[in-house]
Amino acid sequence: MRPRPSFAGAAIEVSDLGRSVAFHRLWLPMLGFRRVWAHPDRVMWSRGYDHFVMRQAKDGVSYGPGALWLAVSAESRAQVDQVFAELRDAGAEILQPPKELEYFAPGYYSVGFRDPDGVPIEVVHRWDELPDLADAEQVRVPGHGVTLGGYFFKPQAGQPPYPALILLHGFAGHAHNLVGLARRASANGYATLALSLRGWLGSEGESDQGLRQPLDVLAAIDWLTKRPSVDRDRIGLVGASMGGQVALLTAAHKPPIKAVASYFAPTDLARWRAANPFIRDYLDDLCGPEGLPVRSPIFRVAQIDIPVLLIHGDSDENVPVDQTTTMAEALRNHGKDVEAFIIPGATHYFNDKEYGIALRTLFDFMRRHLTRS
């Protein structure tokens, strides 16, 4: 069993943010940290789900020792609750009673408090691996030099061999995020593989925004075709955001799949970088300008020979909708079979109504293209 890392996250206040970023770029990337977002007054570095925040000190404002924030790991949620009870009974200042903060990391559950000098400290339990599910088989899937984790859901309708779907998550996600969609697919008669991409919970390697991840998915497709209940001639690929980008890149390798669906994916990373200032540092550190074209599905449209469904909200501020409309136009110009479905008012995070519309569109598309010949 792997030892639990002691570090979960930290924040520091700096006198000159630009100077500090330049300094910390000398060593943080060596340890696998990347700048994942930046604002004028703060930058967050991430190594998987570990986070390190630098914030610009304000003129004339001194936070004293409270400028430092540290999060350390606990062995269980029960241990987080135990820390809370002990400190509460001792009269410590509790900043946050135990609660879930899963936007930090999968299963993130923490208590926050101050020490006698006012330093904020957080004690955190988060998942080390994908949790077991009663209705799915937890699987280990060979990728391209790495092993990937995920869930395999048996179909709940129809007769074998069954059509199948592979589901891919977005940035900082994991296979457990896909459980709701996987269960819906299973109920609709699909054998379903919800997969964690390399670098994310349950899978080995480092996330690379679509460089080697498509090769991993190719290996996962090969693994899925060998499942006895799966009809190897009726497999579809579905991805959201980064997962949609990876799905389109995978399709360009001409794997044995019949259709691909992509939700609000970046398709031209250079244009995405220009449109969204908050991802520039991330792309610069991870890819560099020379690494953007190879990760951009728009430059692979000639190699995509299967039907494509593109879904996007027209109010998406993270990945602008023109990433989808331009991709659709490029596919049409190459004589490809493409459907673009734009949801008015939807952002990068669909509400229940928008998600329902997208689901109906997805299953209608897959039903038409994964029917038995």
C-alpha cells in the first residue's frame, strides 16, 4: 500500500507576484507542478490534485502569520472529525467545521482552524484511489505505457453482444465523475467503460492535455473489444471538455469505433489560449507554443472518418463556442459526417435542463450510429 502523502495544499503571500512566479518556475515544474490558473493577484500551481497558491500582498495591508495556509492529510474522514472535536473542545478558533470541498480534489473533506499565532491550517481526507461501486466492476485497463483505472457497467437492457460506450472526463476529473452518465448509458442498453485519463484519480502517469492520452484511449478501446459481452462493431466514444478533445484526437487515429461525441471541447488550442487568459500559463508551461497544434483536433479533421457529434453552450466562458462551430465547419469542408448542437444560454457547466437536452441528443445520435447492421 502506498504511503499517504502529507502535503495536500498550501498558500503563501508574496511581495511581488511576478518575481515569485519567475523564481518558483525554476523548481516547481521539476516536481510536476503546473500553473493551472492565474489572476492578476494570485496564481495556483497544481500537481494532480495537490495545489499551491501564491497571492500578491496588498499595499499597506499585512496579514501577519495568517498569510500562510497549510493543508495536511488525514487517514480518514473519521480522523478529520476527531481533530475537529478535539480542537473545538479545547476552545480553538474553528474557521470551517468538517465539510466536503470536492472542487479541490476527489472526496476532499476537511476542517479548518487557526493556531495560536493565527496561522490557518486545514486537515484533509481525500480519496487515494477510485472508490468501489456496488453496481459496477472496478477495472484496471492497460494504456500506452501506463495503467488506467475505471468502472465497467453492464448493460441493463437488450441482448448480447451489446453496443458499448467509453466515457472520458474533463480536466481535474476522474472516472467517478462519470458514474451518473455511465448508469444512464447502462440503463439504455450500453456496456459502458468510464475511464480515468492518465494523471488523474485511479490512473498512472501525468496528465498531458491530449498528447499521449489518445494513445491510452486506443489501448482502452482494444481492451473493451475483447470483453465477451461487447459487440466490437458497435463502440462509441464520448468525452467532455478535455475528454472531448481527447476523444476527437483518438478518432483521428481511426480506431474500431463507429461514432464520437464531444462536449464543449477545445479543438484549436492556440485560439483557445488567445481567447481565455486564465489558461495561458497552464498551456505555456505544459505545452509551449510548439506543443499546441499536435493537441488540436482541428488539424486532424481529414483523418476522422466516423460520424461526429459536437455539443456546446453558446455562453461558455471557459471554452468559447467557436471552438465547436469552427471544428464543425472544418469537418463539413472535408466532407465529414458532423452534427453540431448549440445550447442557448448554456455555460461550461450545464444546468439540469441543459444536461437533459444534451443527454437526449447524445443517446439519439448513438442510437442511430450504433445500430446492428
